[in-house]
Amino acid sequence: MTTNNGRLAGYVEGVSLVSQTALQERKQQIRGAALTASISVFFAALLLYPLMSGLLGRTLALSSRLLEANLSLLRSLGNAIAKRDADTDAHNYRVTCYAVTLAEAAGIGQETITELVLGAFLHDVGKIGIPDQILLKPGRLTSEEFQVMQTHAVLGTEIIAGNPWLIGAAKTIRHHHERFDGKGYPDRLSGEEIPLAARIFALVDVFDALTSVRPYKPALSFEETLGIMEREAGQHFDPAIYAVFRKIAPMLYKQGQSRDHAQWSLELKAMLERHFKMKTAPKGAVELA
């Protein structure tokens, strides 16, 4: 209430009484509106489900084909170097499986393991650019020849450059010859400066080299191999990773001595299914031979 000069003199507060019948009608209206909305949403979902399901199926199919194409590229690059170095094909399978087994035993994260699978299988792809007289030389390399051989680590990263799917593989390809004490190549990284995937791979790469027949050496026994590697822990290898490796080394050695190429192929298939989340391995991804 206001006075003639516009000043507030007071106010009146009122209460409106709603009848029980009107209140019930309002509740029924709200329930009806909610039911209508629920039914509309249900039928809309029912109509959209086939469409959404189809789109999801197409997305999964495209993703699967893309993965298949990428793994086929992995196979092709692996085969390219295998054509130039007869031992590389079998070596690629063994060291990839060894590396993944070690990474799993060490509790390494999924992203690093998937990078490790790619990098391990392609670690020597740069040898495509090494002259035959050096790459295929049966005896020990001269100092000058060894310097040329060392360039394969950098050449490998140049070969895969521009492929987004293989970006993570470059860590292992470039740095698998680095040493924990900083005396490796090509960048003389040391300690944890070396990418984790490369530190894991460097260890199993040496293990396989020592326990395998090479043109310039016979295969060493398990005891001889472990004796050499024990002395290199903390120098060539990350000592923490070596401690995990030492626990599984007898199993890896047994596998290396008893499995043939077909068995390694099956093991790689299982790893692809595990780490690339495939219900069935794509064609070409498993048949990497």
C-alpha cells in the first residue's frame, strides 16, 4: 500500500487456498506429461537403435581395417629387411616376444608396450640402407665399417618418418643401441634419458644375440650369457629392468631353444590380440612370416 506521495505505507499478504480436487488434477497432469515424455524417449530410442548400432558397426569395421592395414605395413617393412639379412626375420619374432614378456613382467603401462611391439619388430629396419659388403660381412667389422653400421639406428627413424601410427616405434628404433652408462649410440643418452621401451629392448636384443648362432659366433650357453649380462647390469643395461629380466631369463632361454618359427608366430598373434584389443587378429597381422 502506498500513500499519495508514493511512499510505502505497508503491504498486505494473502494466502490462496487450493482445493483438494484441483491439487489432484495438477498431479495427474504432471504424471501424464512425464509418462508421455518417457514413452516418446522410449520410442525414439527404439527407432534410433538400429541406426546407431549400424554406425557403431561401421566404425568398428573401419577401425579394424585401419589396424589391419597398419599391421600389414609392419609386416612389409619387417620382410624388407629380412630379405637382406637372413637371420633378421626369426630374430624379429623372438626379440619382440621377449621384450613384451619382460615389459609385462615389469608391470609396464599399456601405451609403452604397444610402442614396444612396433619398435621391437622394426628395430633393424634401418639396415635396409646399409651396404651389403658391410651388412652381410661374415667376419668382424673394421672401425670404419662399424661406424657405417651404426647409422642404421638413424636411418630407421627416417624410414618410418611421416607415419603417425609408427611415431612411438621411433623410440626403440633410434635408441636400442644406447647404453645405460651413456657410451652407446647414436645420441649417447644415459640412464632414464633413454626411452623406457628402448631400455627394455636393448636388454633382450643382447640376450638373443648371445644365445643365437650368428655368422661370426656360435650360440652361448645360458650360463655364459647370464655371466656376461650380469657384468653389464648398470653399464649397458638398466639395473632395475635387469633385475626383472633375471627372474624370467630361464623361461625365455627355454622358449628360445625349443620354439620354431610357427610357434613364435602364434605367440606374436596372442600378443597382438592382448595389446591391440582384437577379438581375432587381422589378416597379415598374425601371418607376419
